Amino acid sequence: MAEHEHGTMDIKTQEKTFAGFMSFVTKTTIIILVLLVLMAIFIR
């Protein structure tokens, strides 16, 4: 079995995927909050 040195793995792809996921979650959360506010204002 090969020895692994901590911090030597290339994680650029994982970082890009995580950044995309966080962007998606942030945008989705904002959209949901805006929809809830609009529903509270206009639906009575």
C-alpha cells in the first residue's frame, strides 16, 4: 500500500464542485425567502 502524505492530494475539482454547490444553495435560499415574503404580502 502506498504511503499518503497529508496535503499532497490535488483537490481543485472538489473545491470547484463545493463552490458550485454553495452558490446553488445560497441562490435557492434567497429565492425561497423572496417568494415567502411576496406570498405574505400579496396572498391574504
